[in-house]
Amino acid sequence: MNIATFGFLFVGICLNALAQLLLKAGTNAVGAIHLTPDNWFDIGLKLATQLPILGGLSCYVISVLVWIIGLSRVDVTIAYPLLSLGYIINAFGAWYFLNEPVSAQRLLAIGIIIVGVALLTRS
């Protein structure tokens, strides 16, 4: 895999991770969501007017376009496992931006993911 291909895939992964963080920020602003037949429209409207949620959805769309470009250049058996880099990005992003805890067990799991991705990219 060349650097340009990895770049497209990595940008797609980063945008996907950013989308998750923005969606979570938007739901944090709204609070816990409990849908009922009577409130689904009001909650949908409240979610649709949250800028972080709109930003997250936009990041998803762009990430898919960039991902398709990268995927056209490499085997899916290489590209798809690279998505696990999103776990790493999200864990640190959630810790840094959303003040979510990152325990020693989570850090160990992230380390295992890093080793797996490193092995994969060398194959």
C-alpha cells in the first residue's frame, strides 16, 4: 500500500471518528433519548437542529466518499481492518474532548489494536 492510498483510508477513518465524537457531543446537549409515539417528532427536530449532529452527519458523508477512493486502490481485506484505528482515535478524542474516562484495560486493548494494525499493514 502506498502513502496516498493509506492517506485516503486514514482521512476516511479520521472523519468517521470525528463524526462519532460530534454525534456524541450533540446527544450530550440533548440528553438521554427516550422515544415514544408521542415525542418522536419533537426529539427528531431537536436532534436535527444540533450543529454537532449536523457536522457529524456531514463528516460521515465525506468519510464515505474518501473511503471509496481508498478502497478502490487496496484489497478490502487490508482496508476494512484498518477501520479499527477509529477505536484508538475515538478513545483519545472522547477522553480529550468529552472528558470520558480511559482505564488501564482500555489502554491495553488499544495497544493490542495498534499491534494488529501494524502487522496488517506489513502484509
